[in-house]
Amino acid sequence: MTKISMTVNDKAVSRDVPDNTLLVEFIRENLRLTGTHVGCDTSQCGACVVHVDGKAIKSCTTLAASVDGATVTTVEGLANGKELHPVQQAFKDNHGLQCGFCTPGMIMSATDMIARYQASGEELTEAAIRHELEGNICRCTGYHNIVKSIQDAAAKMANA
Ligand code: FES
Ligand code: FES
């Protein structure tokens, strides 16, 4: 067993867990934050994406012990009280989801993507969005409305 401590969605948390506990297990089973999904377990689908120290990572292939002390944000930590994060709002406004299984990972990847492009000043084109989403699989939407949602959120965040 190992004692793991981290800050998750602005709250300090600490749990004793087996050494081989994955970050996604720590989040879902120990912290009961089930918005982060598991679709494949093999680092392909992106349903498990969370932010660790501000960067999007796949939590199904990250050991919880390897991010001991980190700051983690899950999809539950994005909204500001009842006010949705602009990326969440854009997915809602542009019908960027159907079953919703991939959506938490899509939203966490999108927020990281928009922040990186806005920090670098590089234009987040439709082609760039589609390329960036290669690590996130959606079985329902055909991606078109997901891309539209990200374009909408990026435009609104640029003007904020
Ligand atoms: S569950 Fe992590 S990439 Fe699919
Ligand atoms: S909305 Fe169903 S998998 Fe993407």
C-alpha cells in the first residue's frame, strides 16, 4: 500500500491504495468521481482524460503514485458552481454529444487544446482540432458537432 495525496478539483485528498492503482481507479473508485470514464484501458479512446498540473493526460495508463502531490482536474471540476465552463456550454449549444460516454474526455482534451493554442498564438484551425482529437474516439457523433463545439468555445474564450 502507498499513501497518495493530491489536490483534485481544488480539494486536498489523501488515500492509502495498492501500489499499482491507476489514476483513473483512484479518481473513480477511491474518490467516487465517476465523470471520468474508462472505454478501453489501453490508451486509445480518451474517455479517461483528466488534467494533471494543467496538462491533459490519459488516466487509464498513469499510476496514481506517479502523480503524487499533483494538481488534478476532472470534468467535475470545470464548472464554476452552476455556470458551465465555456467548453461544456459549447458542447451543449452545438449538440456535441449523443450518448455522452466520450464527452468528459473530449471536453478535457478540448480545454487543454484551446489553452495551448491560445497561449502560443497559433490558430486552432478545423484541421488542427481534428488532428488533436486523434486520441479521443467517439462512436456516435461523426465528430462534426464536436469540432463545431470546440471552434465555438475557442472563439468565445478568445473574446472573453
Ligand atoms: S480508457 Fe483511457 S484511453 Fe481509453
Ligand atoms: S457521444 Fe457517444 S461515444 Fe461520443
